Amino acid sequence: MKARKGIAHALISLTPPVLRTASARAVLALKRPLTANRLAGSKKLHLACGNNILPGWANIDLAGSRRVVGWNLTERLPVRSETIDLIFCEHFIEHISHEEASTFLSECYRVLRPGGVMRLSTPSLRKLVDAYLSGRLSEWGDVGWSPATPCQ
């Protein structure tokens, strides 16, 4: 199995970027209607749910499963405009770029019905600042920022 993954990775790395982009778009075009059908009728979206499954909600995360709808939340949501009552999302937006976050929030606004509610939760800024001040510099590595030295 490891050899297959190595071969697949090698083939992907040899594929010209324009073809990788085109194939990703083709997969998205095929996946969108299937995902939209799976979400049809949903009124409550739990975005970037991870393993935290909320009963009665459409639980959505990048890695789908039987109980989780797989979708890249940096892409346009496969949901009709103004159809969602509630959106819940925690500890996600800090992991994407500013541009992706802006698009994500615009998409959430688009799908919320008038009067709909979105609850967005992020990590404690105090915890992040304390980590930085104590010299734990890897705290922001997943968003592409790693200071060369601790705060002095």
C-alpha cells in the first residue's frame, strides 16, 4: 500500500499544474450536484465539524464519511441562497488565508436566510499570545506563519 501512495505522489508531482487544476475543477463539478443533493432540505449547517457530530445538523468537513458530508469549505457552498437557518463553525477560520476567510464568510452570508444566525468561534487570543511569549513558536505553522525568533 505504501508503494502505491509513493507512485501516486510521484505521478501527481510530475503532472503539470494546469492539468492538476483542470482535474480538480472536473472533480468539483462532478461532486457539487451529489453534495447538493445530500444537503437538500438541511436548515442547520455545522461547518468544519471534524469528529464533533451534532445530531440534527448537516455536519460538513473536508474528509467526508457516512455521517459527515465531505466538502472543501474554501469552495462555493453547494447550498441554495437564503435557505439555511443556523450555521455553527468553530476553530476553522483561523486555519485559512485572509482571502479564503473572506470568501467563506461571504458564502455563509449568501446561504443564510434573512434573520438566520451564524455562530463562529475561534481560539482564545490570550492562549495564542501566551504561547508566543513563552517561546512556543510553532503554534501558527498551519497557517504558514512561523516567527524566526521568540518575542524579546
